[in-house]
Amino acid sequence: MNTKDFTYKTSQLLPDLGSYTAEAPSNIALVKYWGKYGEQLPKNTSISYTLDNCKTKTEVVLKKRIEADDQFHFEVYLDGDLKPAFKSKIETFLKRIETYTPFLKSFEFEIHTKNTFPHSSGIASSASGMAALSKCFMAMENSVKPELTDEFLAQKTSFLARLGSGSACRSTGGKLVVWGKHEDIEGSSSFFGIDYPHEVHPNFRAFQDSILLIDEGQKQVSSSIGHDLMHGHPFAEQRFQQADDNISKLKSILSSGNFDEFFALVESEALSLHAMMMTSSPYFILMKPNTLEVINKIWELRRSEEVQIGFTLDAGANVHLLYPNTSSARVRKFITEDLIQFCQGDKVIHDQIQF
Ligand code: PMV
């Protein structure tokens, strides 16, 4: 594809006053994105489940400026409170998407955002946040160009979100979303995420994700620094190859419905991601002792009772427990009796994937 396809072209003007709202969910990657190049393009293909409950809701309120200048004029509010600290990340995003949303400089606008999950929980809100904001901007474009096709809207929304935060492009639509060009995935692109186009066995269509909040503190190393550390990383090329190979393997697992192979691959992905962090220069560790306690408990339960359960990790200490709905009763008991003791403030967020 050509990125010029997404350049904004219309003589139709937006109204002088307007308000656009959208919501977008969080996602959890099964095959991880870690390492990028150029304008937020991924070094390997990734795939994620879209969550149902953890979401960001955003409203953009605009007023036409008397005179447009070469600046963005905006404020950001979280739960009604002004958040000057959020501005620089959003300003970077606005600059990156300027060619595709040139109308923004003609307005002064307020971004009002809220998350359905606690802000301090350690769950990244950048994916759902950038996805929701991109949806608002596309709603603006669509309001003056009602002829846009669903396909164009889906692709450009994800394309914009990617420029805010890579993984955000997997949060703008679809339940199982692939990002990154891959020869085994039809229609895949490094510019935007697509709905996984191949067969998914019913075993993987009704899943739970219980997020164990191990550590609510601020991460010591942000994901943008982590991505950067993949440049010149001694194992980078092997890692990108491993992830792309895992996409092909996962494709056959998703159609066969094999739980054991699914959990083996997903857990290996999570640990490989963290292994990259531990072997970066400078190295860092985002897992905490309780992350390892929980992982060992999961392996013990799986060994002793053959429960269908596995885990994955984001760029943080929290553990995402993944299990099919059929394991729910046993896993909920397991969380209460064996795992909650390792969670900060006994906090667990139960989410799900249904499609
Ligand atoms: O979207 P970013 O730049 O915050 O990167 C997130 C990367 C991981 O969450 C660690 C993995 C992934 O694929 O979501």
C-alpha cells in the first residue's frame, strides 16, 4: 500500500463547533511486538486478543480558531482533571499524523478521556487511548466525507493509531488482530492492523483474561526505550525471526484448537519478550518476585490437575491469566485461594474475549 492513500483530501469544511466521541478497548498480544523502525513500523508481525471490559472512552470537543497558525492548541483531561503531563505524548502523535488530519490546526480542542480500568493499575492505557482518539479524528473526517468505505475507515483509523502507539493499531477493530506484513496472513500490513482472516477453532473464541496486578508502580523503563534498545541488540534478528515463525505456528494452532500448543507458544512469547529486556544494553527487569511466584503456581496447577490455563506478560510485572471459559470455575477458585496473595492490594481485573 501507499501511505499517500490516507492523505486528507476534501474541500468540504468541518463545522466551527463540534464534539466527537469514541471508545476503544485494550488488547493483549499473543505474539509480541518489540522492536520498530521508521515511522512506527514493526520489526516483526504481532497478534493480539481484543479485551471486552478494559476500555478508554474519549470525547474531542472543538472550536474553530479565528486564525489558524502552525501550532496545535489543545488540552487533555483525564476523568475531568486537566493533565498537562499527557500533552507531550499527544503532541508527538499529532505531529506524526498531521498530513492525514491537517484540519486539527484550524481548531482549539479539548480531549476528555476516561478509562474503565484504574489509571494506576499498571495496565497500559496508551493502546486504548490512542485508538479511541484516532477513532474521534476519523469520525471528524467521515462527517465531511460520508462516502468513505468501512474498509478505508478501519484501515486509516488503525494507521493513525499506530502512529500514536504501535500496539494501539490492534485496538481499533476486530477481536483477534494481526499487525505486520506476513506471508502466511492474507491482507496483513505493517501500516495497520487487520482482523485475523483465517480459521479460529471455537476453543479460542471464548476466553478469559484475568489480570493479576502484581505491581502498580510506575515502570522503570518505558516501552519506547525498550523498543529502541532492540537496535544493536545481540539477539534482535533471531527474536524477529522467532516471532514471525510463531505467527505461522499459531495459525495452525488456532485452527486445530490445541490448548497445550497454544499455551506453550504464548508463554514462550512472553518470556522471550522479557528475555530481550534482560539482555538489552543497558539491561533491565520488569518482572517482580511475585510475577515468578504466580508463573510457578500456574505451571504447578497445569501439571497436577491438567487445567487449561496459561499466562502472558506485557511490558510490566502484571500477569495475564488466559483460560477458556470451560476452565473458569477452577481458575477463579485458584485465583482466590492461591494467587491473590501475590497481587498488590489483592487486585485482579477480570476481562474476556468473546467472538
Ligand atoms: O505499543 P507500545 O509501543 O507501547 O509497545 C507495546 C509492546 C508490548 O505491549 C510489550 C507487546 C505488544 O505487542 O503489545
